Amino acid sequence: MKRLLFLLPLCLVACTAPKASYSSIQDPLVRDNFVFADEQLRVLLNETEAALDTVTITETTKVEPRTISPDGALLLATPRDWTSGFFPGTLWYMYEKSGDAFWKEKAIKFTDYLESVKTFKGTHDLGFMINCSYGNGLRLADVPGYKDIMLEAARSLSTRFNPTVGCIRSWDGGKWQFPVIIDNMMNLELLFWASKVSGDPVFRDIAVTHANTTMANHFRPDYSSYHVVDYDAAGDGKPIQFNTHQGYADESAWGRGQAWGLYGFTMCYRETGDPNYLKQAEGIAQFILNNKNWPEDGVFYWDFDAPEIPDEPRDVSASAIAASALYELSTMSETNGGQYLAAADKIVKSISEKYRNGVGELHGFLTNSSVGHRPGNVEVSVPLNYADYYFIEALVRKERLAKGEPVVPLGE
Ligand code: GLY
């Protein structure tokens, strides 16, 4: 017994100490962030696993770290929460950059919690949930079964498509008939993937139709976007309301919404080569980068039209999503690549220097100062798992660019 007690501290060190040196990472900023993330995410993992040790895990158990509560407690999310895929996705990126079996084992564990989501037809968020988790897992480790789970999820997501409207329905509740939110562009990546893998063009057709309908109806002449467009699904399928839900006002430019649109149309151009999508992505990028309320450090206010700027909360999540998208767009644009690269670099540098937590702080989340839903006063100036995911993804893309590799490898 004495001998076992003697070994305990050694085990604790072995279980929590970073194993990888990340010395193969060329870009110093990326390397510094991965060394930090290796230590910090172990804190989040340890706390999450400790919480899960005390419960019986079912399909409705809160299993994935999402954010913190107003009194500072760690909050976990159920598999059906729209954010459930981001933590496993972050763990996959840790495995990609470290090659350490520890991260692979944890990534598989937290990905596998989400399997039941594949048949859930009550949300448009399946792309986020399944592509970030299983999608990265399939790309990096070809885990048996992942492909079938993703295809099943793509079939479930496709059931929400309405051909009269030409869109996938976002939410089932609220004051709308057939609401479509700009965020929904992100879910199309799973459908493009599904057509490539299955050979069935239907998934891709749905994605293209959704993107075209969104391009026609969600955007203002300056390339800023509405958050919610409501469609007359029972009638002619045309738009009937233009609203916000998480932004400042119906006519404002919600920060994260602009980032979702930028990322979504950049991804659509990658998947189709349609120059209209490139034009759209560049239009959105120019709206953001030329906006008088895009701050000097590049880190978005929660809404470009928030009334008290500069005394308004920043949203690190929106900036991280935009940075990741801008790295990809920088490789596509004929004339503005340098501008997009510089903007992405500025954002990741600012997040690293100003919005990163200290080791052990905030339960092990990487970043702070994100905004979930400001009008509802929910998740304001807190860490969010999707801010961390897109921050890490942006860093991975920055490193690929430094090494002259494709910024988004096939299969991602
Ligand atoms: N898709 C939900 C959000 O961006 O908050």
C-alpha cells in the first residue's frame, strides 16, 4: 500500500504533463499556442472527466465542455446541443499537431459520445456537431464506423430541406414559419462531403441550392447579412421577414453572423469552384475589414452596429471563425490574398496576446471574452468551446500556410 501511495504523485504527473514538444511546428506563434493548449486542455479534460466519473452516461447526459456559468462553474453540453462537436474537434486538432496517442484516445472518447446525434432530425446544426468531431476523426485516423455515422447524419440533415423555399430549415420554434439563419451555411460542408463519399448528388444539390437561396436573400447591398430570414414555406416559398435573434437589431450586422457567412461562402467556393461564391466571400471580407467598427486589434465587437462601441463586449468566437476563413480565402483571392492573410494574422496574434487564459484559469478553456447571445444576456464575455475550436483551426491553417501545404487538405 505504502508503495502504491508513493507511486500516486508520479502517475498524476504522467497523466497531466504535456508529452509532445511541438518542435516540428515552424510558426513560433502557432507553436507557442499549441504548447499552451497542450497544458491548458488537460485541465479542461481532467475537470470534465472528473464530472463524468460521478454519473451514468446516456444519450442525454451533459458530456462536452461548452462554457462557464455566471457564477463561474464549468458547464457541459448534451450531444444534441449545437456546440457538442467543438470539444472533440479541438482534441482532434491537438492530435494532428502533436501526433500524441493521448490526444487521439481522448478525441475518440469525446467523439463517440455523439453517435446518437446521427439520427436527430430536429436541428440544422448536425453539420457543426458531426463534421467537427467525426469529420476530423475520419480525416486523421480513419476510425472504423465514422464514415457511416457521418452519412447517416447527412441524410438526417437533408430531411430539413424544403424545395419550395430552396433551403434547409434552421429552427423549429420561435415566431417564424420557416426560419433560416446565416449560421446554417456552416452545415453545408457535411453535405458536400457526403456527395463525394457516397456518389449521390442529392446532398450537394441541396447544399448548392441552400447557398444560392441564402446568397439571394440574406445579404444587403453592402454584403452584410441578416441573421434570420423567414420564408413562406406554406405559400410561394419567398422570404417574408428579415430579423435578428442574437444581434443588436434586425438591420444590424451581428458579428458572428458575418463570420459564419464569410466561412460558409469560402467553403462553398472550395467545394464547387463557382466564382459567385468567391465574389460573395470577398464581399463579406471587405465589409468586415473596411468597417469603421472593425477594431484596431482585429477582434470583433459582438455586433458591428452595437450602440456603445467602443464600450461593447468583444466576441472572440466571431474573430476566430473569421480568421480561419480568411486564411483559406487568402489562397483563393486573385488580388486581395495579402490583405486577408494580414487580417487573419492580426486576429490570431491579438487573441494570443490579449484574450488567452492563463494556464489553469477558467477551467482550462483556451480563450475568454466571447459572446453567445447578448440580447438574451446569456453567455456574455465568457469562454466558449467554438471560440477555442476555430482559434485552434485558424492556427492549424496558419501553420499549413507556413509550410506551403494546402490550407484545407482534402477530406477535411
Ligand atoms: N449557431 C449559433 C450561434 O452562432 O450562436
